[in-house]
Amino acid sequence: MSTGPFPSGWGGQPGGATSRICYAYCGRLYRRFDAVFALSENGGAARLRSLGVRDMEVVPLGVELGQFSPDKRDLRLRRPLGVGEHQPLLIYVGRLDAEKRAQIVVAAFQRLPESLGAALLLIGDGPLRDQFSGREGRRIFAPGYCRDRDDLATWLASADIYVSAMADETFGVSIIEAQASGLPVVGVAAGAMVDRVPRGLGLVGEVDDADAMAANIVAILSGDRQAIARRARDHALQFSWGQSMERLFGRVYASALAQASARAGLSQPTARPALADAA
């Protein structure tokens, strides 16, 4: 199992000579595989098609849907943060670094009207965490990495909006977990986020635009969040591990084995196929 294409920041900025060489190599390499699959259309498949890889499947990852649910909402968790029932609690889950653009989430939060009484909870660790710690007086909380998945599920269900500025998502597990918890998503129109947040489940804006993100947060808060929550939960239910494994082994592996057997002139496959995960 190999991964690719290379991340956009590998070996220089996108569009640079090194990046173009790397992507050209990926195109030649992936065209040699018996089967190729990507985790999402905009998070991998579109890039590979632009490199001449035509025959591929999109096989989303799965999420533990039974673990994440709006039923786990517990407003008592919000009390230590000073967030009342009618005050918005925004939540982000992931690594706190420049690649994930956690600083854009914070910048967008700081542009919200003070009259909202909103708070921002950043669950995760990383090199930017020190910048966000100690801002409790500004209603920004960065408690660190959450090791207990049940606790994470409760925090998600107890928040009001999931916010992410990550532009290079290949699938977006945290987004689906948030949607399974009944949260609208405010994100960016790039990568797999385009696939994960269709119309009616949240809003996406320009990459690295904190003003646009803040405006989208306000728009979601002004809308019918209960209706979005129901649609978000229904949308997340399609991403079960059972469905993911059925597509992977029932279609992708079967196709690869058949092609390998035909190439070798065999009636039955005798070797494990080479698969490329366009992550």
C-alpha cells in the first residue's frame, strides 16, 4: 500500500519545479497499479485524474457512528467554560499547527461580535498550543489532546458549531464525527472539505480568510441550527466502516485481482495486488 500524491507543501510551494516533478512521478507511478482508490473526490481523486490516472474508485473512510451522537449532549460540560445554554460554543478538534491552520480559526473567532458571548474550544496538541493557552479571559480554551473517545464525543455533541480551516483534508474524519454529533460545519472551500460539507450542512469560504470564516459563523448562528443538525446526522450515517470495507474489498480488491490475473494469463489470482491509496 502506497500513499500519494505528495502533500502540497512537500519540497516547496505548489506549482514549484520540485512539486511539479513529484506530481509527474506520482502520475506515472499510479498509472502502473492494477487499482487506485482515493478517500474523496476533491481530496485526491481529482488530482490523480489531472495526472492521467483514469480508472479509480473513491472509497471514503469509515467513522464509529455509534460512538458519536447528538444524544450525548451534556450542557454541564460548558459550565466550567462560563458558557450558558444560549451562548455559542465553537469547537475544533485536531493538531494545533500551521498546516491545520488552527491560527485562522482563532483569528476568525476573535472577529466575532462580543455580544454573541461565544467561546472557542480547541481540542488537540501541537506547536501552536502555547499561543492559545492562557486565553481563557478571552474565552479561548486549549485543554490539550483528548485521549478518551467517549469524552470527545460528549464534547462534540455539547458544542454548537464545528470550525476548521484545514485546506488539505484528504477525507475529514473529524468533520464526519462532528456531523454525526449533530453539528453544522464552518470550513474552507478546498480539499475534501468541499465533499464533506455540501449545501445545507454548513458553510465554506476562501482559504486563509478569517473575515469570511467569521461571517459564515455568524450566518450559521442566525440560521436554523436544529434543521442543520438533523441533516448533518443523516449525512454522516453513510460513512460506516462496514460500507467502506465492502467497497474496498468487494470492488477495489476484486478489480485489482482480476486485472492481475488477466495480465498473468491465470484463471485465478495468485498474488496480492498492488494498491495505491491516494490519500
